[in-house]
Amino acid sequence: MADPARGFDRGEFLRRRDALQAGMAAAGMEALLLTTAADIFYVTGFLTRFWESPARPWFVVVPAKGDPVAVIPAIGVDLMRQSWISDIRCWDAPDPKDDGVSLLAATLGDLVPETGAIGTPMGLETQLRMALGDYMALTARLAPRRMVDATDVVQRVREIKSDAEVSKIRAACAVADRTFARVPEFAGPGRPLDAVFRDFQRVLLEEGADWVSYTAGGAGPGGYGDVISPATPQPLAVGDVLMLDTGAVRDGYFCDFDRNYAIGPVAPETAQAHASLYAATDLALEKLRPGMTAADAHRILCEGLRAHGATPGGGRLGHGLGVTLTEWPSFTPKDQTVLRAGMVLTLEPGAEIAPGRILVHEENIVLRDSGPELLSTRAPAELPVLE
């Protein structure tokens, strides 16, 4: 299948604008203030790695009616002009005395009546990407206008992916699929783990990733414990299990799934744990439906693991996926978010083999009315062996 064309047409952004404005109207907001890379990309298509620099804040305002307004540093004007946004207001940044605050206050003051509410995401899995002192100064200038929490408005819109978005995530998954197929080229007994990680990133780029924002994994006898630390030069040894996990980006959208490999012969307990992960994933692929909750997904995965003699790992067993590596919801017993058709999710069961030793398996899906549709190519039922 050919990769989708880069970017989106104007209709996709109008759909997003309209959905956000409908949510704002229902919540009684006259404007929405967005400050993060993901939210600004989602609304405008403004895609850049320049966000790695914390020296400049960036703002997009979605009014109650009409098109968004970009209030951005001058260095970003040329790129923003390539988007569908026509109202672009800029200042020379960074400015230690007034880093866009006056310009942003004037923009919001023009769009929002004095008694109005301005929404900005304030809840879990959100952040404010501007100096806190500047935010406080902004709210003081805008008073008696109120700043209110727009987490629900933004998340309910972003969590449902259009077909165009799903095609982007599928293309990112295909990059990782091709890369995982090449793991035997650079991993095996005696190969240092940090060299494997570097080669993994290199091959992801060769296979079409725009960049690799996240590489993780681990290796150890029959399983692993720590899966978030930087790789060490410890050589892979016979009896180890190697896990590689990636958040590769293509055209602004992430994939996020892992694969496990045995280094030499597979121990019986390792094979059994891997089989339990595979069976739990199969159960979720069979049973998960719109209308269930994130907690239901966690329960199904745990039931599948226990039915095959495995102890579920702690923490969440899956999450949302899209323009960030992880999105809401989280598959935990406490998350009552209702799952809806169009959500892109990960299924990520983990099994405890022994104290401090686990195996984790992950697939990417889009939830349809009829159930899950795989976006990643299903992992093999038996643990691949590297010799």
C-alpha cells in the first residue's frame, strides 16, 4: 500500500475547527488558547522540530466563530504561511520583557467579551508551554475574562481519528514493521545493547521515519526489568530476551509498538509468558468494542493473561496514540473513559515472570464499530530467535 500524501487538505482542518468550536459552545467558551506542539500541529498543520528549543512560546487562538489565529515568533511566520492559517500575528522573540504577552492579550481581548471565558487545557496529560509568570500576567490583563479548563473539549475531539489520520498512523506503523523485520541484521549474541539501539534508530530512518522521538527496550535472562533506561554496552547473551520499542514519527504521527526476540534457545517459562501475552492480545482483539471503557480493556487483557497462567504486570496495559507518542485514555482499572469508534489505541499487556523480570507485548489498533483493526502487523505467535 502506497504511503499517504503528506499533510492534509483544508477540509480536514475545517472538520477539526468545527468540532472544537462545537465543544467550546457546549462548554460556554468564547475562545480556546493552545500552546503545545501537538495541539498547534493538530489545528494548523504547523510541523517542525523547532519545539525542541524552549526559548520561544507559540500560541494559537481558536475563536468561537471563524478561523484560528496564530500568535507566534517571527522566525515561524514563513512556515506558518504554508499552512491553511491566514491570520498570523508575530513578534521578535525571545523578548525577556514581553515575550508575546501583549500581542496575545490584544488578540484575545478583541475576540472575547469582557465577561467571556477562555479555555485552555489544564488537566491530566496537558501542559502550559509558556512561562508561568507570563500566563499570570496574561490573565491579569484579560480580567474580568476568565481562564477555564478546556481539557475535555480538546481531548474529546483529538481522540477520534479521521480516516486521513488513521492512514498516517498506519504508514508510521509500516515503517516500524519493516524495521523489526531487519532486526536480525544488527542484533544477536555478543552484540552490545547500545549498538543495537543505535542501529535500530538508523534502520527506522532508512525505512522512512521522519525522526525517531522515542527508542526504548531492554534485555535480560528470560526477560527484562527496566525498559526506560538508556541502553548500556552490555553484550546480548544466550538466554536473554531482547525487547525493542519505538515511537517513530512519519508526517507528524506516531507509531508505538514493541517486539521481543530470544537470544538463542527459548526457556520454557519465557515461551509460556510470551504465549500468554499473545493470547491476551487475541482476546482483546476479539472482544473490545465501542461503548466499553478503558477499564474494561484493562480487565479483558488481565483476564486473558490469568487464563493462561500469567501474572499481569503493574501499571497501564495500553493507551491512546496519535500526534503524541501516548494519548489518553490509559488502560487502567481507574480510567472510565468510554471507548469510541475511531480511537487509535495500543494493546500493551505485560506479564511478570519473576520478581523484577517481565515481558511486554504491544500492538497498535484503530477501534471500529465492529471491533479492533490492526495497524501494526501482528507479531509472530512464537518468540523469534536470534542466533
